Amino acid sequence: MNSRLKWAGSGYPQRALVLFGPQETLSSYGAWYRVIVGGLAVIATLVASHGLWGFVADRSAGSCFRSATGCVHHADDGKSAARVTNGTGPARTICRVESRDNRELAPTTGVGGGTGASMPAVWQSVTTMPWAWLTAGLVASALFAGGVSLFSTDPRHRLWGQAAACGYALAALAVLGWRSRRTRGADVALVMMVCGAILFPLLWLIAHGYGEPEVGVVATSANQLIHDGTPYRSTQALAATTNPNQYNPYLPLMAAFGIPQALLGHGVLTDPRVWFGAVFLATFAAALRVAGARDSVRWALLLTASPVIAFELCVGGTDVPMVAFLCLGFALLWRTRHTAPVAAGVALGIASSMKATAWPALVVAFALLYTRDGPRAAWRFTAVALSVVLVIVGPFAVLKPGALVKNTILFPLGLASVKSQADSPLLGHVLAQTGVLGHTIVVILLIGTGLAIAVSLVVRPPQDVPAATMRLVIGLSAMFVLAPSTRFGYFIYPAALVLWLLVSQAGRQTASQPEPEVLLSG
């Protein structure tokens, strides 16, 4: 009799039923069968971490089932104590904290208690964040990558989706497997994410010469810079071409990422995407650290290997380093030192020398400094940022202004003879495709949106860095929706800025909060 009860309690009958049901029901769905069953398995693990039998037992009234994590015995007399046992060690009593007006159970660690820290402290590090949230994020990332591999018509995207889905799934299993040793579980998960979502697909794409057209544009512009002294083709050459990849919509500093390949030839370490990723990781980690985030290296690795950055980095990546310098610029604005405007001006000036997309950040930062630190600090910041842009962009604007304007202004706005390949079906692109009238409406909407943001900065200027960051996020999002040449990938700007802000705020709030006191006796 005891052996039968032991066999039933082990969960083998439940496992057989759970396996047989989905297998018979979903096996006809092909590849989706594995995706659905995998998702159900992860959800079941999150909801019932001790299995179905443990899920039922944990909710049985008046029962206490032993497990590896111990159990909590609550007294029935209503007294303010609970006895904790783990089956091997001595019992501990968790005492309530008494006050004049309330009776509150102190935060605890272990079964039956909380996390032992306030919410900001929980989110200060990848290793301390709730494992269920981290696992859910990895599962969502795996499902997104799986969707890319199933539905994308681009073979480069499908390759990334297949590799990344495996990496995210293994990372989720690592978090689940090392729940009791969170540091090891988080580190193993980060390794799985980096390998699956970045290293394997990126190295394979580089080895076989695959990448989005913008990778070739950056490499070609660097080669032209070395041989012709300018990263742009002349207006005469552009007038005779119908190839949109002959245009270079980036500002001169972007060509620096293609110099290794222009000098040393095509290779794993010379591909522009490798340098995009290296600059992003180093700069974004610095931005987190300067802003007050804790565990900045792990957070930087987590975001770099997430679909927000990894997908864009592997197939294209030109926007990735710009995002990092935007975050660094606003992180430096969080400082109250006299040199903060100068350092922020250098960082945002570098971003503005890569692509005109960063220019709205200069306006938002000026409004913040003018309101918070006064006109002198705001103008000092502006002078430094514009000096950086003039030093990098100025020579090309003086030598060949027509080529610079046609490549970096007319072409992105759809006013050149050749249309850009950035054609995601957002509002601006859809309207621009209707003809001259639609394109005119899009340009008017863009100008109107820019004026509205500018008016808001005057009427209600941001008082701190979070407010300024969110104002920039709103402005960039509106610009990407209304631009005649746009891509969904451009939304890594607002996404990365918001994630940087959340992580930084969690670290700054933790630094100002004392640790809770736990009273244990017994």
C-alpha cells in the first residue's frame, strides 16, 4: 500500500496524462506542436514549480508537505509567530514586528515570506530580480524569435530566429534549474543568450557574407573615405544611378565602423557589425553605471542579447551604437557636477555625428539644462555638442555640400530620385506611397510634430532626466511613425531608452533606501 501511495505521489501518472493529452491533440500542427508544448511546459513550471501533485498539495487546507525548500507551520491560536522547518535543521520562529498602530509581519527570506528586500532592491541586479519575471521575459523572447523563424521571408532573419529561439529557451531552463543559486543561473542564462542570439548567427552571417544592405553601405563609405576623402558619392554619380544602396544616409562618423574592413579586407573581426556591438556594449554599460544602475555589466549583456538589440545587430546594426551614446549623454546629465554639461555635450555630439536621428536629443537636453541648471549650463552644453558635430561633419559640408545634403537629407525624406528601401508599412510610408499629395501631407505632419514637441519644451520643459528621456522617446516614436522612409527596427531607440531609464532608476532608488530588518528567534 505504501509503495502505491509513493508511486502516485511521485507524479508519474499525472505526467503520463499531461504528455498524452497534448501529444494526441496538437501533433497535427507540425512545427507549431513543439512551440505550443514548449510554451505550456514553461507556463506549467512557473505556475506549479513542484509539479501538479505539489500544486494540489500546497493548496490543501490544513496540510504541510515537506519539500527541499522546507515548510511553514502556522499556529491556529492566532498568535503572532510562525515556525519554519526545512526537514533537516532546527526550527526557526519568524516574529512579528509590533508598532503602536499596526501589527506587520517582517519581510523574510524563505518559504512563506517575501523577498527580503523592497521592490527597487529586487530589481537592482539581474541576479536578484524575480526568477519568474526573468523566465517569462526569456520565454517571450523565445516565442518572438520562433515567430521570426516561422513567418519571415528573409533567410537572414529566419537564421537569427532559429538560433535565438534555442538560446532563449536554454537560458530560461538555466534560470529554472538554478533558482536556488540565482547568480549561477543568471550567468549561465546570459551565456546562452549571447551565444544563441548574437555569436552563432552573427558569425555565421559574416562567414557567408550575409547582411542587410546598410552593412555594405558603411563598408563602402569607409573605402570611399580612405581613397576619395569623402564617404559620399557625388551628385553627378547619384543622378545616374537607380540603386538605393549607392546612397549613404549616415553622417561621416558612421564610416569609422567600416575602416577595419576597408583596410584589412572582409573578415570576422573587421565586419562593421562586430564593432557596432562592441561599442554598444561598452558604452551602454558605462551609461548604466554613470546613471547609478547596479550590476551594469550584466544588465548591459542582458539588453544586448535581448531581441531589442540582438536582432538588429546581427542583420544590420547601424542604429545600435547611436542608441548607446544617447543613453550615455542623458546619464551624464544626471550628474550635478560643473563638467556634466561638457561631458554630455561630447556624448550627444558623437551620436549626432553618426546620424541625424540623434539631433532631437540635443534640443531636449538643452531644455532640461536651461530649466534645471540655468542658461549658462545649457549654452555650454550646446557649444560643446555643436563643436563636436562641426569638427566631424564640417569639413565634408564645406568641401562637398551638395553630396552631403542629397545623401543625408533628401534621400531619407524621400525627395531624391531613388526611393529608400526602408519601407515598413507605418503611417508615414503608407501616405507617402499614395503620390505627391500624400508625401506632402507626411512632410507637413513631420514638421507639425516637431513644432509641437518644441512648443511643449518651452511651455512645460522637463525638470529632470527621466522626464527629458520620456519626452525624447515620444518625439522619436512620432518621427518614426510619420517618416516616409521608416522601419520597425528604428523603434530600438525608444525601447532601449526606456529600458535604460528603468534599470537606472531602480539602482538610484535602492541607494537611498535602508535594508529591511528581519527578526528571527529560535
